[in-house]
Amino acid sequence: MKLLSLAFLAATFVAFQSCSSVKYGDPQETETVNIDFGSTDLQTLSKKMVKSLIDSPNLAYLDAPGKRDDKRIILYMGGVDNRTKEHIDTEAITDSVRTDLLQSGRFRFVADQKGQKEIGDQVRFQNDGRVNPEMAKQFGKQVGADMIVYGSLVSIEKKNSRSIESGGSKLEDVYYQFIMNAVNIETGEIIWSDKQEIRKKQRTSIFG
């Protein structure tokens, strides 16, 4: 009888363990699953930089040969150097910044390296004899970027091991510093620079 009861309990436990549920959440909700870099951190950093770029008087406009009546600054989105210990997809940050800046209508953008590869492949395809020559696009007509936007993400991590003084709990602290720059391609002058800081703490109890 005891064996049957134990078997029933074990089967019930396995059944509950195998059940799962999925639900949608608010993408803007603060994410606090753990101390690692997360979606809220990405949104915080990108929104701060987008606002700063849009508000900068030094990025209001820039005249250059060939720009005609549209004096908006043409940007090239460079990379963000990940100098943390985490595997962070920094392209997600730059993609978010570029998307919001484009939607603001404040800046113009040229394609990044991935986009340039796709363009090159397509132009070569259009000029290999398979496309009507009158409709085939040619190299040499792209607009040139005025400035490059690039940055770096660094972190400093501290851990306090469990001890009698801490009541057996463990404390982790991580500090992120995100810096972006806009550099004039022709002169090499840094026209704009800003930083955003984030600090996160996580305390794990003796049972965690």
C-alpha cells in the first residue's frame, strides 16, 4: 500500500513538473529576473542616448557639398565595444538607437556594414546581364555620412560572500557605464558625447 502511495505521489510530482504556462507581458515592464544585463537596461540606455542626440544643438544640421536643401546630419551607426564580462548583444542597443532616431525624422542614416554587403550583392546582381540595363543601379551614387556614432559598455562587479555578519546572505552589485560619441568624419572632431549609468544589486538569502 505504501509503495502504491509513493508511486502515486511520484507520478503526481512529475506531472506537475511537466506542466508549464506561457503568457505575454508588457515589454516596457521593469525586468528583475536577475542582476544580469536585461531588457530594461537596454531600453534605459538607448532611450537616454536617443533623447540626448535629438536635443543636442551641435547636431542640429550640417551643410556639405551635394546635400542640397536637406541639411539634416547623415549618420553612420558604428559599433559598441562590449567591455563587460557578460555576453551582451550590443547590436541590439545600436539597432534600437538608430530605429528611434530615424523615426524621429531628426537624422538621416547610411547603411551599416551588413547593409552595404546586401547593397553590393544586389548591385552586382543587377549588372550581370539579368536586369534591364535602364533599371540597373550603379555604384558611386550613395550619399556620404557626415558623422559616425559609436560607443562602449563597461561594467564593474562586486560580490560579498555569505558570512555570519551578513546573516548568511550573499550580495552582488554591478555597475554599468554606457558612453556614446558622434565624430565628424571629415575633421575627426567629437561633436557630441554622453553617458548613462546603471547600478543593480541582488541579495540572495541563505536558502537561495
